[in-house]
Amino acid sequence: MSTIFQKIIDGEIPADKVYEDSQCLAFRDINAVAPCHILVIPKRPIARLSDAVEEDAALLGHLLLVANQVAAEEGLEGYRLVINDGAAAGQTVFHLHLHVIGGRPLHWPPG
Ligand code: AMP
């Protein structure tokens, strides 16, 4: 079954895109938890980080670099990257995504 993020990749539903290349897409989270909340997703569907395999290493590295780039373009002083892996960790959309969160003080430990 197609996830909501696959529908965004396929152009079936709109998204506020901030970056796109052949491997990934970044767009603003519809329920932002901070002034900047961007999701970076691979175009290749990987349901969750724990499904990733050695062949995904370059793609995973690329996602990190894109997250860093979009954070810089947003002018963030610092930012937090979050990957929720599995329902027990709060994952609700089963298409791997990196949350890029910033623009306000971020507390630690997270909830
Ligand atoms: P997670 O809980 O880690 O699976 O995060 C899923 C994120 O996707 C949540 O922060 C949602 O607000 C976000 N989200 C769900 N649907 C959309 C959408 N159509 N456009 C943008 N963000 C979305």
C-alpha cells in the first residue's frame, strides 16, 4: 500500500518542497513542531531505518548531507535530526524520513 510520502514523491498530493534531486526530496512538515521542521525522504522506499542494508549506505549518507544543506539554507544556528524507527518510537509514516528541526531552543533529553 502506498504511503502518504510515496504519494508526495509521485506528485499525487502536494507538499511544500524545499529541495529535490534524483535520490531524495525535502519538504515542510504539515504539523511543524518548531519554526523549521523539514522532512528529508529517499525516493527509493525504505519503510524504516532498521530495514536499511549495506547497499543503502551511500543513500543514507546523502540524506544526511541534504539535511545539513537544507538546515544551512534555513539559516539555522543549530538543528536536531530525528529518525523515529518503528511505532514504539513514534513512527507514523512507514517511509524512512529524517526530521530536520530547528529555529527554537531544543531541550534534551527529548520526550
Ligand atoms: P513520524 O511520526 O516520524 O513517522 O513522522 C511523520 C511526520 O509526517 C509527522 O511529523 C507528520 O506531521 C508528517 N506528515 C504527515 N503527512 C504529511 C504531509 N502530507 N505533508 C507533510 N508532512 C506530513
